[in-house]
Amino acid sequence: MVGQAPLKGRALIEKLLSEGRLQLVEAQPHRAHELVIQAHKHVASAVTLASQDGTGAFQLLYDGARKTMTAPLLAQGLRPRGDGSHAVLGEVMMAQFAPPHGEALRKFDLMRRLRNNAEYPSGPLVDLSESEVLSYVPYVKNILVVVEKLLPQLTEF
């Protein structure tokens, strides 16, 4: 796969492009790398903040995961748009890179749903504990490892 866009997931990407849920942009591999650097900082900050504000720390941790998941798409010149854009990140990444990376990437959707419940509560207010937040840190770190391995191999879609 070195030097070419992945063929896996192409049908889904073309469908999402035609539906306007994904758009073609200039491939920005340097910016993708910057997002990963920011994500590492978000993870570290979330760990520090978890004991004081679990829900806020989770938001930061989720943002780190989201930026990490965005990086491979941006490196290929793809950007989710509109309602459900965070779900599109997960769909595209799973379509392109699972297997072999499905287990790590699948955790993003769990985090996305929990973040939505915290951000847009339809029931009782979500108040996450330090231990709940810290339990997601390894998932985000796994996603970071996967994406850091993928980025050098990706080219424009």
C-alpha cells in the first residue's frame, strides 16, 4: 500500500462523496501529522484533568481520538461534513483499515456515543468519574499507534 490510496473502502468513500457527507479537499499530510501531535497533547491533558473534571477530561480525550481519526482522511484529501461527520470518520476508517486495525478503531464509535450522551443529554446528566475516563486512555493510545503507522503510507484519494 505504500505510495497509493487504499483500495479498501473505496465504494463507501465514493458513496459518501456523492451524498455530500464527505468532501474532497487538498491532501494535507503535514496537517495530518500536526493533528496527531495535538492528539497526544489532548490525551496527556485529559489524564491530568480526569481527577478534577471527569466529563471535561473525557471531552478532551474524545477530541484527541477524533483528531487522530481525522488525520488519515486529511492525508488523503478527504473531509467529513455535515450532521454525523464524526460517525463518518469511524465509517471510513473501518472501511479502509479494518481488518487489520478494526479492534482499535471500533473503540472510537463507543467513545463517540458516550461523548454524544454527555454533550447532548436526553436523560440524566452524564458525569464521568476519573476511573471511567482513564479506562478509555489505552483505546485512544491504540488508535494513535495505528494512525502513526498508516500516515506515511497514504497518498491522495
